[in-house]
Amino acid sequence: MAHCIVPEAEAILDKEFKVLDKGFVRMVDYYGSDQRIVQAARVSYGEGTKTVSQDAALIDYLLRHQHTSPFEQVVFTFHLKMPIFVARQWVRHRTGRMNEVSGRYSIMKDEFYVPESACISRQSKDNKQGRGEAFQADEAEQFRQAFIDSQSSSYRTYAEMTEKGLAREIARIQLPLALYTEFYWQMDLHNLFHFLKLRLESHAQYEIRMYAEQILEIIRTVCPMATDSFLNTVHKAVSFTGEEMEALRDILNGQKNPLSDEKKLKRFNEKIKTGIQL
């Protein structure tokens, strides 16, 4: 079957979309579209005989019932530039295929991520891996300057080491996680939706969430119906366990919430709160 051309996607192909202070997302290539998904689901060829509304309904049905294989027919390739600490989170999604710039072969660029003042926050008191209250502007600027100074010092030492003939693969040990790296990344739409489900979530780290948001807008140009369905049925949806569903029924019937375990009750209330906010 011929490669499907989507005009909206062609218009942004190879265009860099800025993320953070020095990073970007660039769609290098794509294969398939909404039409490919419905064709795969119906095991048909050509344009088909269904209307757009019927196609959208089918895509929505597939996502709601977790019939995911037709979404694997759509594939994206991105060129990404991001800080190393974000890239190390990225590679946890092992269903993607990637090829990263190598510090063993190349001299790394003097490019480091420095967070904006608004992103410099205290450690969260109730989330061991999250941020809490933001620092005042003057305090945040002191942290920013400390980042800049230490990054400059690290790169200066790295440059001196390589100039003196030290092997690049050893000298790169000196470089911090804030260093920018680049890689090509390919993933099918099914697994990309799983990536976005996790990385668009409000508790995901801010920096990787910014990349996820940009990728979401890019794939919308290729698969607008699938993207809208993902947002409605996955990203903006809340799921409940069987026990939580029983509690909901009791509450709606005017009965007392049967959940007594403190942790279970907390999770249940958080889901209710999230549902209201969505």
C-alpha cells in the first residue's frame, strides 16, 4: 500500500519546534494516518466506503475497548534534542527505537539546560519524586546562576581534557546530566499513546511533559481523529477499580462510603478530584 500523504503533516515535516531553552522536536517521517487505522481494522484496501463520522466512531471504539493493533500500523520518526536527564527517562519506554549521538565519537556541544526561575521549586512534601512550592525570584536566580557556573566549569574541564588528548569516551564522564543530547526516535502510534498517557500526566516531570505536549500537537496533524479519541478516552479519563466502583454506587445511592482503609480512601478521593478537574 502506498505511503499516505497528509497535507497538514507535510507542511510541518522537518520543522523544528522549540522545547525548553535549547531543545526541539522535529518530525522526520511518518507512515500511515487515521485512514490506515480504519483500513487495518476493517482489513480493507483503498479509500473504503465509510464516512468520516463512521471512521471516527470506529477509532473511538477501538481505543475504548483496547483493540490496539490497528494503531500499530501508524509509525512516526522524530529527531529530538533534550537534556540527558530527560533522555534517560525517555529510554524507559523500550517499545521505541532510537539512535543517539555518541560522546565517544563526537565532541559534545557546549549546550546545557538551565531551568527558568518559575520551574525552580522546593522538594514536594508529599511526593518523593516531585516539586513543591516555587522559590522566590531572587532565590531562584541564585540557583540558576549556580547551574550556569558549574556547567561552564564542567565543560571547560572537558574541553581541556580533550585538547590534551584524553579519549573522548573518558572525558565525557566530566559532563553533567544537564548537557543536551540528540537522537532519532521511532515509535508506532499504539505505543506512542502509552508514552503520552504517562508523560502528559500532571505528575510527570515538567521537562519531559513539555516534549510530550509538543509531540501530541505534531501527531494531531497526521491522525486528528485518533488523537482526539486518545484525549477523550485515555488522557482525560479516570479509571476505577471494582472496589472503587462499589463505593461509587453506594455514595450515589446515598449510603456511606464503604472504603475504610486510609490509603485506598486517599487514592479514591484523588481520582474523584482528578475527574472533577478534568
